[in-house]
Amino acid sequence: MEEKIKIVGRRIPPQTPAEYHAAGARLYRAARVMNPWPRPRGFVFKAKTWDEYEAWRAAQKNPWLW
């Protein structure tokens, strides 16, 4: 005996690269709205060793910085 599944609406997946790009842009905008940290200005961090870099990275609270 097969179980019947009710389908509510039909979402058509993106067909072209432009549609995929638009969908990705919508997801990115939604993620930016939910992110409590602003995107930082560009900067250069120079560490003398990988250990120093890892320590700096672990100390960062803003996820944009990793």
C-alpha cells in the first residue's frame, strides 16, 4: 500500500546561471540582515608565525574576520 504525499505548490529550480546568481544574491542579502556584526573595512594583518596568526584568529569575535 503506497502512502500518498500531499504536494503544496511546485518550486521550479533555477535553470540558468543568471537565475542561480540571483538566488545566491538573495541568500547573501538575507544572511547579511541576520548577521549582528558589520563587515569590516579591509586591512592587512601580518603575523610573524603561524602560531601567532592562529592565536589572533581565535581571539576574534567577528566571523567576517575568519
